[in-house]
Amino acid sequence: MSDATRSFVLSGLSPEDRLDVTAQIAAAEASRRTVYYVTHAKGWYRIEYGALTGGGDGRVPE
């Protein structure tokens, strides 16, 4: 994930959510996942090959 994408994903989050989302990103990158979701208190983001491809409020879509 680029620094710009990471900065966008983390913007506006609480300090606790920033730590949690950073850990989720690190775990996904360490396991070399190409598609993953990160969640926070108010919603989620979908990441594909390091690019932000979706997001929303509430629960991750099924």
C-alpha cells in the first residue's frame, strides 16, 4: 500500500482505530494478501493490490 493510500485510510480515525487499522494492514501485508478488508468503528475499506477499491459505513458486505 502506498503512503498516500495509507494516509487516506487512516485520516479521520480515532487514535485507537488508527492503531487497529495499522495492525490490520500490517497483518494483511505480512501474509501477502492481495484483497482484504480493514474495519474500524464507523465502517470499512476494501483494499486490492494495495489500492483502495471500496469502503462504506457499517458492516463489511458479504
